[in-house]
Amino acid sequence: MSAASTPAVPSSFAELGLPPTLVAVLAAVGYEAPSPIQAATIPPLMEGRDVLGMAQTGTGKTAAFALPVLARVNLGLAAPQALVLTPTRELAIQVAEAFQRYAATLPGFRVLPIYGGQHYQPQLSGLRRGVHVVVGTPGRVRDHLTRGTLKLDQITTVVLDEADEMLKMGFADEVDFILQQAPKTRQVALFSATMPTAVRRIAQTHLRDPAEITIASKTRTAADVKQRYWLVSGAHKMEAVTRILEAEPFDAMIVFSRTKAMTTELAEKLQARGFSAAALNGDMPQNERERTVARLKDGSLDIIVATDVAARGLDVERISHVLNYDIPTDSESYIHRIGRTGRAGRSGEAIVFVAPRERGLLRVIERATRQPITEMRLPTLQDVYARREARFRDQVLEAVADDGHGNDPRPLLESIAADNNLSILDVAAALARLVRGPAASAEVDRAQASVTQASARGPAARERPRRERPDGESAGAAPVTAAAPRPDRAGKGTSPVPPGMVRYRVEVGYEHQLRPGQLVGAIANEADLDSQYIGRIDIFDDYTHIDLPEGMPPATSRILAKAWVCGRQLRLRPADAPAPAAPSPRAPRPPRAPGGSKPKSAGPRKS
Ligand code: AMP
């Protein structure tokens, strides 16, 4: 086996020998440059060589094998020319979708996923119609071969994706069988995160003089950079960034995303939320990029959202934080990214968002940096408030230290207090409210705490007593938001809406036997929102106020408006919006599930 060297700096897609139509698609998809596995794998595959690649999910290996296949596919031949074997149906579907995306400029291109657990019929009709690429799980592919419904005589490339997983799942015989059926002239590309003996055996039996590709990571310690990861769950990444920016003390931050389009989108969203942010990407003219970096340096800009290429060599001492919105495809890029902080002897912080399926890549990065990356929890609203309070204290103390240059408001304040029979503290409190907006009430904080951590609910949370659901599930086990004491109909006793939240009204209340857990469950399910992001719930006699994160997509609010809880349609709308004309709040009940209300809406917890 001969080893292919890894290029130090990934070249452009055009330099890899891909046809211009595919290069154009990649530009449209937003890929700026090939990932290391792509830079190393595409040229030998384009030459028709076999490849043995060590690559994790998240490194860009799908494009590494899909692009050479698409570059050579004969659209005039309606027969499978490439076969990709994957260990699971999810991966088969995902790979087929990637093929379709990269084939956007190939009219009539067809890819078909075939996997166990699905009826044969759609697969048979797909195969009969004629496809160019088949992506399948080994068991089902073998079934089609033995039935004679899949023919491999026109196959020029076989890809084994996640080979170690495939063998771990006991597919060794199927893989051998399938490879024996393929024409002798076929090219084989084998990708595996690890190279155990079983994978080596497959490579030795079926690959011919493969280019062996391992993306060597220059291990480098980044001792001055504290590294943390957040396992992406429930909450959207955007919401997570906002929380981090609000709660984490930082000087300047660089946020990395994978695509140029995403840098602009993210920067705009951050600006809309009041942060001083700008994009930095390769599409921007050089002078604009230089201006952006200069603004970051002089402090007139705090956040840059960049791609790897645009941020190469960026040296700004102020950068205290690097936030990897998308985990990079390889550890080299990661090391480069986090090297943008901890400069000039300062310490820095790095945070990486990791989707559950990218955990393997995280481990690779951890090994390469030889530094632990510790899991972080997302800041809670309390953290956000604590940070705001700390900032406010600093501002007050700065103002106290400043003599005001002859501008002394004290006589005015004293006269306001004296004329209105107020203490100076009353006046100061009113001024504080004017300056910083509504403060987080302790109750809001408590409510949030009880949502985030069901077990932390203390007597102070003043919940309604637990009751068993008719189906025996304890609603009390749900992450129930603390209900305020039953407010009166005029809505006295309502609290300020916390920043970042919007108060909604739903048409179900105490008199319908509503418990907070039911509403949390319904909203978490219907809006696909992690229950920890549901804020305060105030239950009134025949309606309820609930605080939900800003920016709810219209489609979600339509779903929530139509959802049913306790036999009532929620008819969700912003609390300050006028009541819709019809239907009447006493709308007819929907068909009820044995549990008492619509099954999807009634569960206390997101399933
Ligand atoms: P994979 O390892 O194939 O599962 O790819 C992981 C992710 O990286 C996918 O979301 C791809 O869309 C993305 N990706 C692949 N290649 C590139 C590239 N050259 N630049 C940016 N993102 C990429």
C-alpha cells in the first residue's frame, strides 16, 4: 500500500480535478475549500485508484467519495454505476441526500437508498426505473442481489462507508459477498474511523494498491486555552449562542461556521439581537475584510463570524473567546481556530458545539490537542441575569468614580425625594429601572430553575400539588414551571417579561383543571422545543400566560394555536394581541384519547 501525503493547506476544489459544474455546486452549497480528507482522497479517486481512508463522521468524507463518483457518472446509462454500503439506514438516507445535493447540476441524476425495514416494493420500483447510484445497508443489498433485482455489472465504484461499524454489526459476510459480485475492474474506497484487524482484512482481500489516507494531526498543546463543548440538544444553536454571549464575560469573540452563507446569516441574527457582530468571509472584498478586522482590533466591533479560510492568520489580542458554531471537519482546523485566542500570553476560552453524531470527531480533536475538552451546560436565565447585574454594578461604580465634570444631579434628586415623600433609595431604584429595564424577578428566576432542573424544585416554587394523570404517569415528575399564586382575572400580580422571551396567552386555565406540566408537555412536543426553554407560566381562571423564547417561527405558532390541552384548543397568541373573533373559547372538544386529552398534547415531557 502506498501512502498519499496530506496537503498542508487544502487546495481549491477546482485544483482537485473536479469538473466545473461540480465546483459550481460546491460554491453554491457554501463550501469554501476542501476539507483535508477531501483534498487527500479526491485526486486518487479521480484517477481511478482504490482508497483506504481513516476518517470520522464530520470530516467531510461523504463529499470525498460522492464527488469523484458524480464527476464520472454516465447519466445516459440507467444502471447502478456506484454502490455505497453503509452500516445503518439513517446513514444510507443521509448519504443518498448528500449525493442528490451535490448532483444539483446533473439533470436526471438518480440515487436510491435501499435498507432493511422498508418494504421491497418502493425499492423494486426505484431499481426498475433505473438509478445511477445505490446506497444501501449490506443485508438488504445482498437480498436484492440474490433475488436478481439489483445488478452490479455496470458498477465502477464500490464505497464502504464506516467499515468498522459495518463489521461490528456483523456484516462481514455480506460485505465479502457483495464485493465478489462486483466486476473485477471496480474501484473500491473504504472509509473507517478505526482500522481494526477485521477492516484490514477486508482491505487486503478487496483493495488493490490503495492510496492509504490518514489525516495526520500535528499534535500541539493549547495550554492557554480552556476548552469546553456543548452537546447540541433541543435548543437551537442560535439560542445557545445568544445565551453564551449574554452570560459569558468576553472581550472579543470569533464565531466559526462552516459556510460563507452561514457567516452572513449568523452575523445578521446577532446584530438583530443587539450584539456588535459582523461577518468575515472569502466573498467579501479584501478592503472590507481589513476594515472588519481593524474594527475588531479597536474595539468598535466585538464579534466576528468567520469561515476557516477568512480567519487564517488573524491575530487580534482582544479575542478572548473562540466559539465553534459548527465543529470543524478536522483537528488541524480546530487547532488553528482556537489559536486565534490566547494570544500575546493571554489566556483564552474555546467552546465547540457538537451534535450527537459528531462525538467521534470531538474525541479525535481531543487526542490531537492533548487537552481535555470538558462538557459545559448552557447558561441559564439566572446566569444571564447575574451577568447583567454584574455589568450594571460596574457601570454604577464607574459613574460614581466619575466626578461628573460639574454636573451634579444630587440637588435635583433630593428635591424629587422631598417633594414626593420618597426616600433617596426609592429614587435610585426608579432610576435603575429606567437605565436597565425590568430586572429579573426572583420569581422568574425560580421558575426558570424549576424548569431547568426538575429536582431543584423547592417549597419556594409554590407549585400546585402533584396529581396523578389518569394514565398513571406522574405529572409531578415533569419539569414543571412554577405557577404563581392564582392571580385574579385582571391579571394583577403578573411579572415583567424576561428579556429574550415573549409572553403568550392560551385559552385554558384552572377551571379546565390545567396543570403546568400538561402545558409544558404540549408545547415541548408540538413546538419541538426543549422544555428548559419554556419560561414562566401563570395560570388564571380560564386562560394562562406562558413565556416562550422570541423568534417563534410562524408555522410553529400556527401549530400551537391549534393544539389541544385539557380538551381545549390553546389558540395561542401574544398576550398583548387582541382576541381573535372566532371560534368561541368554548369550542367543541376534539376526539379524546383514553388519557383524557389529545395524546400528543397531554404528555408532561417531550418524548
Ligand atoms: P460528513 O463527514 O460527510 O458527514 O460531513 C460533515 C459535514 O461537513 C456535512 O454537514 C457537510 O455538509 C459538511 N462539509 C463537507 N465538506 C465540507 C467543506 N469542504 N466545507 C464545509 N463543510 C463541509
